[in-house]
Amino acid sequence: CDSRWANDQLGTSSNTICSAGCLMSSVAMALTGTGFSTDPSKLNAWLTANGGYISGDLFVWASVNGLGLTFTGKRLLTL
């Protein structure tokens, strides 16, 4: 809920990054870790314009494949 993007509309929904953007914000952090310069506001705008959401604000994992991240599915960890 950083004030720089907390109230940005998430995708085309009525939600904001602060209220429902935890996954997208985590992806922004992961991308930054791979050397891609972004933040939640920039990534949200890019996703909105490039098919990164369906049904308003549901994240499309394949949308970030070309940016350096690939979702390969869940992995069960046994402790």
C-alpha cells in the first residue's frame, strides 16, 4: 500500500493495488530481482494494456513470460 501506487486502479476492476494487488506487486518485485526495471504502478499499467488481466484484475501468468518470468506451476514442499 505504498502511497505512490496504493490507489491505482488494478486492471480494469474497481479494486486498487492496495486492496487486491499483492500478486501483481510480488511479480513486480520478482521482475526487479531479475534486472527488469519496474514497480507495481508501471507493471499494472503494462499488464492492463497488454492482456495481463482477465475479468478485470485476474492475473494472466503467461503475460510476463516475455519479461523474464515463467510460471511453471505449484510445487509441493515437504518439511
